[in-house]
Amino acid sequence: MRESNSFSHLTLEERRIILAGITNGSSKTAIAETIGKDKSTVGKEIRLHRSLTHKCKMPLECCNYRKCVYGRQCTLDCPEYVPFKCSRRDRTPGACNGCSKWSKCRFDKYQYWPEDAHHEYRLTLTDAREGVNLTVSEAKAMAGVISPLLKQGLSPFQILAAHPELHVSEKTLYNYIESGVFREIAGITALDLRRQVSRKIPKKKSQKYKKRADRKYLQGRTYKDYRQYREENPDVFVTQMDTVYNDEAKGPFIQTFKFVEAGVLFAVLHASKTADSMKNGVDLLESVLGTGLFRKYVHILLTDRGSEFTAADAMEMSPDGTRRTRVFYCDPMQSGQKGTLENKHIELRYILPKGTDLRFLGLVDQDALNLVLSHVNSAPVEKLGGKSPLELADFLYHDLYEKLETFGIHKIEKDKVVLRPYLLKK
């Protein structure tokens, strides 16, 4: 017998000894004495990591299957039903490796393989250290509960209020969703959250992502370059840019602009999501504001690294060949670097929710989009002291406000603001 190491984890070599003991028909006690562990440790190891390698073809495991007169349509109330029991499989050692009756047995057969068991153990150990305290079956059961409720628009808090039997905290459920625990099981991602909590990606998890090689259009336009430019020019106006859509194949696509200081959201409707269409959207914004105001309020354009925004030179230059703005890009997977626009998208989604046909809702032209923008920009904002972005723009940036109003974005009385999809229904 080995020197006792009962407080250490099982090694691959010890698991191979367990396999040898099972094959020889040894008891769990004998195997445990050989590797210096408690017999309960050996029992749990075999029970947790044995795999079903042959499934009984009968509905139930019945000892009388050879002389069955009922066509082996086994049910619990069959007068001839006698449950099959196997001391080797069900008691000790707990698996079928090395069983002399293997070729003749027609019942469920379980085998233990040390390499597979060690791999599963390592995965479980890693998951535990990463905070995923769930088995696969528990994760599937939880996903079955939360998936339809997320589609109904409920938040994790509301889901847990209705299902306390899930026995997790709101923060834990957020962590599970954001870390992708349910992605493979039920296709649930952070995008399914009604309002995703912004949290910095853990350092350990961020190491899984490979850094993209800088493309030519990124040279001199990274977020580091943006911060340096802002330090040198602290008084310039910044506009953040992005796209919003539901159907990547059919559109429509909404190119959004957020005037950060004014808090106003502007948007352009497109039929396609290409670099050329986004450049045309910038051209339209310049035509709406006029050259002078465009260069004042859109001195900087901050956007993400989506393929539709790769035409940096074209967006920076006016048709006459002069520079009209400076384009900078956020770091990969760092949407929080343009968080003020992302927060505005939340309000936009109240009217244009994910998973819907935007054209069916009524978003068929720029006039319909302007109506949406009018209501979103007329909603009171707590940080503005109860004023709306349009009210702030009218007071502090009246020249900008006049141009937006001429384009079709108007103030709506506070008690007549609608932030629901029926806004566009006629």
C-alpha cells in the first residue's frame, strides 16, 4: 500500500490504477488502499467519471427479457417485470471494464477511462476557479428557465424574482450570461440582456483574445492617439458614431451620431451597411449642419472598428479635398470607450427593439427615423436636471439645434413623449 496522500487530488497515474482495479474486479476498498485514498473518494471518482458506452434497447432493464411474451414493451406495471441489478456495475467496483459477461450483456454498460476522467477533472477544476459553479445538466436546466424570459424582455432581477428556485444572485446570473456559460447550451449571450451591466473584462479572460494587427486605416487613429489628441486639444467637440440594425442581411441600417457635449442623438437610415454608405452618412450630416458647424461640432468622430467604418480618409475629407474632421477608433471589444452613445442606443431600442422587423414596425424612411429621434431627444434626462437633450441644445448650442430642427428633429412635449414601438404605427 502507498503512503497516505488522502488530502491531495487524484493524479492521472492513480486513475490508471483505479482502472486496473476495476478490470480485475477489485473492491473499492482494495483500490483505495492501493492508492492511499479513502474508499468514498474512489467511489465518487468512478461514479462521476464513468461513461455510458452501451444503452439498453429495451424501455426498462428487465431480467425476464429473454422469455418476454409482451414483445419487450416494458412498463413498470408489467406482471413479469423484474428490475435488473448488477452488483459489479451498480455497487463495486462500479463500472463494467473487464467484466466476463460483457459480450452477452444487453443492459446499460458503463466504462471508466482514466484519461477522460482526468480531462473532465481538469475542466471542472478550471471552471470552479473561474467561478462557474454549475454542472452541464444544471446549466441546461437554468438556461431552459431564463431563455424564454429573456426573450420576453425580463431582466435578470425580474427572472430571479419569479424563480427563486434558481438559487443564484442577480450578479451571478449576469456573470454567467456575460461569460458565455449558456452560449453553447442555449445560444444565450450578453446581447440578450435588456440592459447589459458594463463591467471591465477580467484580465485572465482578456488574454484569450488575440490582438488584431493594425490595419493601415488605423495608423494614427487608435484610441491611444485619440486620448493624446484630446489632451492637446481639450476644448474640441466630439461626436461618437456607430450602427444599429436587427437583420444584417436585409437591413435597414441606422448610422447613429451622438453629439457628446450636447447629448443629442442624430441618425441616418441606410439600405446597406458598407464603408461607402457610412461615408455618405457623414456627407449628409455635413450638408445638414453646413461646413462651418460640421467642423465645429464634429471636430472628432470616434467610432468602433466595424468593417463599415474603414473608409477613414473619405470620412475625414470634404468633397473639396479639405479636412473636415478627424476619425479615431476605439480599442477592440471596448464599446465602453464610446459609452455615451451606447447608452443612447438603449433608449433607441425602447422604440426599435431587437429581434423585430424594423420595416414592419414602420421604420421605412428618414422621416420615420426623425420621428423616433424627436421622441428620444425630447425625453427628460436626470443628469440634465430633468431637461431633455433638445432643450439643452436649444439653450447652449442654439445654432446646432436650429439645423436639427430644420432637418426634421423637433421637440416633443414631455408628457407626450413615446418610447414604445407603437410610436411608428399609423
